[in-house]
Amino acid sequence: MPETARQIADDLRARIESGELVPGDRLPGEPSLVKTYGVAKMTANQALKILVSEGLAVARPGSGTYVREFKPIRRVANDRLSKSRRDAGQSIWSADVAQRALVTDVQVYEAEAPRQIGRLLNLGPGAAVIVRSRKFVVEDRPVQIATSYLPADLVRETAIAQPNTGPGGSYARLAELGAEPVAFSEELRARMPSEEERTALNLAAGTPVLEICRTAYTEDERPVEVNQMLLDAGSYVLEYRLSS
Amino acid sequence: MPETARQIADDLRARIESGELVPGDRLPGEPSLVKTYGVAKMTANQALKILVSEGLAVARPGSGTYVREFKPIRRVANDRLSKSRRDAGQSIWSADVAQRALVTDVQVYEAEAPRQIGRLLNLGPGAAVIVRSRKFVVEDRPVQIATSYLPADLVRETAIAQPNTGPGGSYARLAELGAEPVAFSEELRARMPSEEERTALNLAAGTPVLEICRTAYTEDERPVEVNQMLLDAGSYVLEYRLSS
């Protein structure tokens, strides 16, 4: 990556951040950048790709590169996990995207727990889990893939083993089983996606992902769910509220 | 990026994850990959770079590419902000890296608050802040740049305006001023770094950064500090503990 591509990207970014270029505006195209900066067409192309990888711009093939209109999803961990929200019959996900998200590709099946998941759930070797995987789509963009694992012995006969978990979602069902999740640990990291992940989330080349692994515990500290989430980093701002 | 480079990277990643290749091992070099996969030298090079960008491998110029030995830093937000830790005279940072981190490039100065910072701190236009910036280095690697902003009217005459803030750090000093931080909000996102950030953290090309903006509030909900942190994503696992 030539330095000049980064510099051109820095200039364009500054114009977006200052408000000179607003969401929906078309960025200068390759010919215009070639002329303004005296660079090769490939360098101009790389500069635009940098802004796409940062989530600031979107490329529309055959038309140009535009300042992104998509507003990042604000994921507030604390709101998502509050009991009052569940009692009102909303699922966890509804906290951040409200009416915006479509859940697709729901798959529910029983399987042997992957080793790391079994360890997090305190299960013996070879124990079974109910796996729930789904994709979240906002404004026609896939933004997250989530895969939950719950002990099969606990939830096999419940709505958690069905595609539709009913009002309040899995956590409301767990509460009915006397296994209400009340404490959570979220581990997260950012990295470049694998090829398979890049395809599944339809990511522009050079866009990182956020990986979140959440474990849910009952009052007596029993782990009852592990949820592995993979987020398009360009689509999310995460928020955590803490007290000392 | 040719698909084959990604496929070779997937193969090597699988060998690292299975434990066949362990930390410190030398990965197959370009000539070996060229021979095994029948690809161009450039493709082999790109495959190795993918693993570097994912934080799984490190390149040693003139020697080869090795499975990374550096253990990710576990940053547990809740531990870091606990009062008992401060009372014991430890700074926030000591929670995650213990004796491992060196603080370098400390700069402390007074300046006009950047607009967004002024807004987060509820300051009027043109108000002054004390800015504290520093870099954290672990095992000779820069892993984080942190810049704190505190209202100048509150902290100008205290150790917070000095390079060494004394036992317990800035938060202990704020407590002495009757402005003890007790609630925190952390907003975070992942993205590719700017050229300047990439240089400052000495990141391999294609390595993302985690950006965390933490605001600290007193009991009466007054914001007293904003800390903007930029983390080498390959060096960190973040952990948050929550309850419903």
C-alpha cells in the first residue's frame, strides 16, 4: 500500500469528518483523484478502498464511492441484558436495533459441544448442546452472525430448541426453567476475518470483525448459555456501563 | 488479494489452532509455500501477511515468519475500575498487565478542549482541559496510546497536571478533590488505523485497532475525565462483566 493512498484517504476522511462531505455524497472518483494528486489510477482506487474498509464509505459498482449513510448500530450491553426489558416481552436484540433488524438463516439443532464451549458450560466430555445460529440483517446488510450453545439436558424439551423461542426469547424460557441468567461475561477482540467469515458477512476487503463471546450465568453461578457473535466492525459501536 | 492466499492462510491457521505449530515455531517460508501450493511468490507472501494481520504470527525480517509468542493482554474493565484496587495504591492499568507494561512518551499539558471532548465533559466553548497522553509498551511492543482529558479548572493545581500523578493515579487524586469517579461508560469500535496511528503503534499492515472512549462520572453524575484509548487489536482481549 503506497503512502500516497493513505494520505489521500486521510484528506477525504478529514472532509467527511468536518462535514464538508455528508452521508450520501459521492466522493471524488478515480479520474478526479488521479488529476488532483498526480497519482496512478491504482493508488486512487486504494485510497477509496481504505475509506470503505473503515466503514466511512460504500462502493456502488458502476456508479462510484459514496459517504456511508448507514448509521452504526449502538449496542449497549447493559440495556440489552436488563431484566425489565425481558419482562416487557422484548428480546435482547431489540435494545439496539429496535425495528431495524431482520433475523435470517435461523438454524436450531442438537450436537456434541465443541471442546471450548463444553468447558465454558462446565459440561463433561461428549455432552450435547442445543445450537441456535442466526444472522442479523439491517437495511439489507448482514451485520452479525450469532451462535448460541445451551446444555441440551436443560433445554431440549423447550421452545429454546425451536426456531421461535416465544415472547422474551431464550432468557425468558430459561427463567421459566429456574435457570434465569443474571450475570454475564463478555470477552471481545477485533481481528481480520477469515475468508469464510468475510463471505458470510459480505465484508469489503480490509474490513475487520469484532468477535464477542458472552457467557450467561444463573444466580448460583451456573453457566447456562455461551453466545459467540461475529460483528461487522464497520456497523457497530459497542457501549458498556460500569460502576466501581 | 487472490483467493489462494486466503486458502493458504486458512491452512496455516488450522495448523496453529490444532497445536501442530506452537508459539515460536517458524512457519513455512515463501519458497516452501510456492513449492507446496504451486503459487507465485507474491501469493505466498500475502498468505503469511494475513496471519501477521490476524495477530497469529510475527515477521522477523531476514529470518522468517513465526507463530506469535506474545500473549494477548486481558483487559478486564470491571477489575480495572474497582475502588479496592485504587485504595491499595495501584493504578488502573496495573489490573491487566501487572508488571509487564512500561509507560513511555508521557506528555502533560493544558489546552483548549477539542469540541467533542468539551461536550462529553459538559464544558462551555473554549474551556481548558489538562491533557495527559502516554504510550504503553509491553515486551518492547507499543500496545496502546491513551489520551486523557480532565477539566483544567478542577485539576490544574494537582498532581494530575504533573507527569507523575502519585499513588493510585489520577482517580485517587480526583477522590481527594471530592470528585471521585464511580461510574463509567466505555464506547468502543474496531477499525483499520490511519497511517499516523499505524506508525505510532508499529502495526503490521492490515492489523486493526480497537478505539475505546471512556467517560468517568462522579456520584452526582458529573463527567470528570474522558480517556481516548487506541489499542493494537492483535495484543488485546477485552472482558466486561455485567449483571441484569
